[in-house]
Amino acid sequence: MEVQALDVALRLLMATLIGAALGLTRDIAQKPMGMRTLGLVSLGAAAASLAVIQVPIGGQPDALSRLVQGIVQGVMAGISFIGAGVIIRDQSSGKVDGLTTASTVWVTAAIGIGCALGAWVTVASSTLLAFFLLVAIPWVELRLDLKRKCNNDSGTISGKAGIKVRQRVLKGPAKLQDQPLHDTQ
């Protein structure tokens, strides 16, 4: 597949800008991976994918298909390790942090691959949905008090959602049900 120099530059630029824009949402939320990291993740995924599709294959579409499949699998598996590095589980409270950031890294890499392959409808749709999930959903969760908050010293769940969780989920040992909920808001 022959890709012109300007097209390569535009695909790499789009991947970088989209990754950085997604990273802005993480920077605003003061998360460990922000604009630079996600811009680089998307750029790296796009650059690796573009390099593969520029390999001369002598007009054999099956060979190109295998190359693209290999790069997609390799990039997505490799980027998963970066995402896994931001997931932290607190053994004492059972709280898990970093899942959204890890997912954002993974989606950003996929969007970078889409930019490299020129799959613009997929890129645009994925970007819009990612922004919706990163910007609109936290706002909705906050307004509806759906986000469970954990009090670090006692491990209890607070807020209106905490009461519902305690009533519906914590039907285990009696001492869990008898613990008062402390509102940390």
C-alpha cells in the first residue's frame, strides 16, 4: 500500500492531536497519564502501523492483511502493559484506582492505529465516544451520586450511593451490616 508523504504526516499529526486531546481530560482530572503520554501512545501506535503498511509486498493483499493483523495485535498487547502499570489496588480497602486511565491508554492506541490505517469514520466515532465517556459520564455520575467513595481509615462507603450499596450488596457477615456509614463528603 503506497501512502504519500503528506498523507503520512497528516495521519501521524491526527493521531498525536487526538491522543493529546484525550490526555487533556486525564490532566484535568489530575491522573498520572496526560497529554504528552497519550499523545505519544497514539503517535507510536500510528507510526508502527504506518511503517508496516508501507512495506512493499508486491501486490499481495493477503500479505498486507497479515502484516496489519500482526501490528494491531502487537501494539494492543504491548500497550496493555503500560495500562496495567497505572492500575493500583489497595489491599487494605480493596479500592482499585487507574482503571479508566488504563482503558484510556488502550483506546488511544487503537485510535492511533485507526489514524494510521486511514479509518477516519472509526477514528471520529471512537474519539467522540471516548470524550463522552471521559467528560460527560463523570459529570452524570457526580450529579446522580453514583460514584462510590471510600473512607480511607475505615473502608466504609459513603454518600447516598454508599447507603444503597450497603443495603443491597453488603448482605454478608453481620458485623459488616452493623457498621455505621460515615459521610466523607
